[in-house]
Amino acid sequence: MFRRAGVIVLASGVLLAAGCAPKPTPTVNDSMTKVMQPQTQVIWDITSRAFNAKGDGLDGSKISPADWIRLAQSSRRVRDRARILADAPHVTVAKASDTVMGAFASHAGTKQTWDAASAAQVQGLIDADPAGFAKHARALADAMDTLHTATRTRDAATVYAVSSGLDETCDGCHQPFWGTDDPPPFPK
């Protein structure tokens, strides 16, 4: 019996060491800086090169086979990370050691419409409305799922629709939780 118990304990330890233990939820800052921003930039770079002559759509022939693969990979990476954040019981904005873009531009107290927010302010805003944050993360995941599906059929019209609306999808979450793309008033 002791031998069997020892085997079970040993097997459990091997499974944990092999990565079967649940991974911690990545921070929002890591997600933004290491996944969302670089991968959406790939999407925008590829689609920018593929605009048709009028500039009101994409010419699928301008998207190379390698770029279709890159679009699929980027959309999948963003989708998967957005799903993790949407489904997490709690998200952490940043580790204490992280530098958060815009944190030094934020103002103490109430965040103005044009301010970036500090990590503590963002954490407070997300903690006050976790369902709203999850809703925005799901919207991003859904958009990326649509884009990923379009890459399989090389549907340039759908790729255009998703990529051209991506900035608004991102801003939909940035504005209530992080800050905006709106510039601050010019100093006098």
C-alpha cells in the first residue's frame, strides 16, 4: 500500500513538473506589450500593404501566402490571450516591478478623459467592473476569431472589415480602463 501511495505521489509530482498545473493568468500589461500590440501591428502592416487602388478595401492578391499565415498566427495569438483575460476570475494589471506605459504621465486623483492611468488606477477600474472588462476582452477575442476564420478561406473582405474596426475594438476597452488616444490639452 505504501508503495502504491508513493507511486501516486511521484506521478502527481511528474505531472505538475510537466506543466499540468494551471498556469497563472498573464498580467494585462504583459498581454498588451507582448501579445496584443505586436500582433495587431502585424495585422495592420499586412492589411495596409494590401489596400486596393481606391483605398476602400483590400486586394487579396496583394496578400502573399506567407502573409496569410502571419495573419492567421497573429489573430490566433490575440484571440487566445483575449480569451484567457476574459475568462480569468481575476486579472492583475501589472507586476510591481513592471513599468506601465503612460504611468508617469498619469495624474494623481481622478483620471481625466485624456490621461493615461497608473497601474493602480487601471486595477481599480477593472476591479470595479470586471464584467465590463471581460466583455471587452471577449469582443476582441470574437473579432480575432472572425479574422482567423477569414484567413482560412482567404476572405479579404472580412479581413478588411475586422482590421479596419480593430482600433475601435481596442479603444472600447482602453477608454474606460486605461486611457485614450486623445491628446492632452497643449500646455500654455
